[in-house]
Amino acid sequence: MLSKTVFERIIDREITAEIVHEDEWCVAFRDIHPQAPVHVLVVPRRPFASLDALTEYDEGLAGHLLLVAQRIAREEGLSEGYRIVVNTGQHGGQTVDHLHIHVLGGRPMRWPPG
Ligand code: 5GP
């Protein structure tokens, strides 16, 4: 059996994280190494390895994750705007193989990303 990712361990409460939202489909918690004043990760309970693992059957879940990200941005007071990031695969800079949406805000973001 494949070992659990750190995000599965957070979802299963085996390691702690500051959880800001949870529902039937996903859990959201603060990033341990925040890259902005607000840095929250929205993570589906199902351990999809990345965005690339989703199929047409996951359309509802994908939409839900984005709307949860929007809700968190509002709750965190990011009225000036925010950045949503889904690092995918090696070239995408993904380091944890469990799909997650970064919600970053509280400072102006630059473009293009590195
Ligand atoms: P990625 O690089 O895969 O897009 O993002 C993974 C994120 O997970 C990183 O921003 C990293 O700081 C965060 N992270 C890694 N391990 C932990 C952990 O144990 N707890 C929390 N809260 N975040 C983590």
C-alpha cells in the first residue's frame, strides 16, 4: 500500500494543522511555510495525486474546491484580490502529491511566476 501524503495525515488528524474550513469534500488549512500574509491550502479528502488526476466525473468537485477557495479569500478579508495556484507535476513545482489549491493574499503578487 502506498504511504500517506502529509495532507492525508492532516485530514486524518494524525498531524496537526490550523484548519480554517472543512466539509464533506475538502479540508482547508494554513500552509506551514506561508508565502504571503494569508496562505491557505484547499485539499480534497480524496487523495488525487494532482490536478492532472481529475477526470470529467470530478467536475463538481473541481468547482467546489474553487468556490471554497473564493469563500476563504472572502473570510480572510482579501478584498484587494488574491492569487490561486495549483502547482501540478514536477515542472509545475508540486512537492506534495495530493491535489491542493493555494490561496495566497494580503500583499500584491508579481507576474510572471518563477
Ligand atoms: P506544492 O509545492 O506541492 O504546490 O505545495 C505544498 C505546500 O504544502 C507547500 O507550500 C508547503 O509549505 C506545504 N506543506 C508541506 N508540508 C506541510 C505540513 O506538514 N503542514 C502544512 N500545513 N503545510 C505543509
